[in-house]
Amino acid sequence: MGGIPLPGELGERARDILAGRSEPVPARDAATVVLLREGPEVYLLRRKASMAFAAGAYVFPGGSVDPRDADQAVAWSGPSPAAWGEVFRADEGTARGLVCAAVRETFEESGVLLAGSSPTSVVDDTTGDDWEADRLALIDRTLSFADFLGRRGLVLRSDLLRPWAHWITPEVESRRYDTRFFVAALPPGQRTRDVGGEADQVVWVRPGDAIGQAAGGEIFLMPPTHRTLSELTAYEKVADVLAAEREIVTFMPRIAEVDGEMQIVLDDGYRFGAA
């Protein structure tokens, strides 16, 4: 089993949690979107070294749910919040927030918007100054996602998303997220751009190439990102990914003592960082 060592204070905290001397931090609901284009290639951002969580890691767009993401005023097309709740084993309100957070965070972190002026259309260009002003207002939370869509007369396209996975941050971490993973294709006409914010670099890369770069120490991948990329290497086209039948299994890497060393491990024996 390939585990991640927990040195120093992290190791001591892990021991305290296992012994019942310390309580884990509650995990916040979050959403992540694996954005795909033909190749297939995935869109990754490198988190700034100054970030408190996953500093320097290459990640998919995503973030925690804003309480306003569950606003029922959001115009909606595609599978209902209740249907998404069944897929992710969440109540309807939580599911609504997760899908809205997925679309909002993708726009904030890539400039790609999974919404259209009708239930069957999708915006084809989000690169103007007015779009950028709205993106920044969403990031600093002076604009809610519902108000953003409503003001522009846009409908959220939940049918452009597919469920992929469910990961919960290990109990030893001081910042924890209960994250649902989605996949989506880059809409025709739209393009990603280097939007700054929490990232200092963005890249489109084939999943297998990213895995190889991580194995060579060129980039750093968190375990959920690494595993998702590994799974995506099995697909030759974006349509194949979107058509995949996924059973959503919840993964929470656990803390364990292995040969006297505290580690983070997965129960199914997945080797973190293996090429």
C-alpha cells in the first residue's frame, strides 16, 4: 500500500485523533469540475504557494459551496437538484448548492460558463470586460451566483455536467472538504484563460502526461487529482468520459500507523503517486 507519510506535528495530530484525544475539523461541502477538451486534455491550475490549502498543487477548478449557491431563484435546466441529490447521496438543498458551486467556481477559475440564454443553448464568449467584472464580483462575493445569472437572463445547464467521484479530506487536515467531483466538456466557442486569483499557472494537459510529470517530480498532485487523472487515462475521447457509467463511491483517505510511521492511506490499496 502506498501511503503518504505524516511527519512532525501532523503525525502527532494523527496519533491524537486515532487515540480520541483530538476531534477532526468538520468538512465543508465543495465541488470540483474536471474540464475536458479533445485530446482528451484536462484543465489544471497550480495553486499559489501562499495558499493555506494545497499550496503549489495542480488542481481542477473548484471550491467550497457559498450558502447563496442554494438559492432557488437560479434558473435551471437539466437534471433537477433532487436527481443530483440521489446521485451524490445528498439532500436536495445541498445538491442544488453543489451544482451551482460547480458552475460558479468553473467560471471564476477558468472563465468557462456552463449556462445559456435558453435551456438548450450555451454562451459562446465570456471574454469581454463586462464578463470579467462579474467574474471578479463573484470571487469577492459582492455578487451572488443567482443574481449574476438573473441579471444576464441565463439558465444554469446542469445537463452539461456529469458526476464523477466523491472525496472527503482526511481527518488529520486542519482544512477539510466534502467534495463532489464533476466532469464537463469545454463548450464550443468558449476558451479558458489565465484568470489569476488563487492560481499562478494554468495548463491543458493529457491525463497520462500529468501523471508522468508527477512521477518525475515536475508537478505536485493531491491524491484525489492523481487518482482522477489515472482514471481518465482509460478514455480516448471526451464523449467517452461523459458517457461513462459511474458508481459514486465516497473516498476518505484514512490515517493509520504503518511500521511505526503515521500515514494517510486508502483502504483499497491505491498507491498514491504511483505512475
